[in-house]
Amino acid sequence: MVAEMGSGPAQTQAGYAHAQIRKAIINGEFTSGDRLLQAELARQLNISVTPVREALSRLKEEGLIESVPHRGTTVAKLNIEQAEEIYAMRKLLEPILIRRNIDSIPDEDLARAARLIDKMKATDDLLKFTAINEDFHGITMGYDNSWTSRVVQQLAGIASPYVSFSLRLYPEQIEESHRAHEAILRAAADRDVERFIELEVAHLESTLVILRKLGDRV
């Protein structure tokens, strides 16, 4: 990971460091078990160690990194057991959020979600696709400040490396994802909550199917 940033407020630098390190994890530049050294990250990002430490603390809370005895801070290991647990929780919580919010999502937000589908179709950059994908689901599920929404967002963030990993090894899944997004958007626009939930759960399951195929390669 090589990036630079000029001087600025510590919080801005911490946010920048968080975004850059998170991107490196999601796009596979940092892989499971890799050590993350604060001084080295600070050098690469051209910032001080303090905002890097803050960024790593946030990433640890999000479940993307972990502290390992005798190794320090490392990228959290991906494994199928964790994926099954993460997606089981998503399948339980996302329908709750959808049921509560589907009728209150503004039409203009759904129009913006449609434009995000076009952007996903137009990019070959897997990292951009993953980021746009997160925005799309945030809109269609009506992310808010509720605890349900916060936990759903956290689980989606933790799942991002799994999504990126599965798409890198099974790029044909991207076309299926486009079709799923279009169907989800139609259900949201029709305020068809049962259809929306059915499609969303199937969309989550499609990633799990790939991860199960990969098995020990996850």
C-alpha cells in the first residue's frame, strides 16, 4: 500500500488512514494473517503514527484486524466458519431492517440506487464495485441510526473482504450480482417487502455458496 497525504487535522488523517488500510484489506493487498506495523503504515501514508493507531483501533472494532499473541496486529483471518456466522446474523437482522424501513425510503434515493447499479456495471475495478455495492445496499435497506442498522452495517463491513475474495476468484458472479441488484431495486420500488427479503437473503446466500466451494482456500 503506497499512498500519500499532506498535513492536516489528526482526525482527518485518522479517517484517511482508516480508508486506505481498509481498501488494502478488501482488495487483497493485505491478506489474512499479514502483520500491520504502525510505523511502516505511517511511512507509506506520509502521516504520523498517532492517526494510524486510531485507524487500526477502529478497524479492530469493525472486525477486520485482530491482535495476535507474539505477532501483534494482523489482518483478521478469513475462514468459512466465520463467514457462516456472519451471514447467519445478516440473514436474521437484514429482514428486520427491511421490514421497518421499506415504506420510508424516498423515491429519489431509489433513483440514486439505480444509478449505482449502472456504475457497478461500468467499472472493472473490484474495489470500486465493492464500495458502490455497499452504498447500494445502504440505500435500499434505509440505513439509519438505529442499533439494528448499526449492527447490519458493521456485519456488512466485516463481510466485505469475503465478498471481494469470492468475486476475485469467481468473476462470473458479478453478472449474477447485477441481476440480483436490479431485482432487489424493483422490489424496493414496489414496496414488496416479502419479495425484497427473499431476494436479499438469496443474494447473501450466493456469496456463501462460493465460499463453501472454496473451503480451505478462504
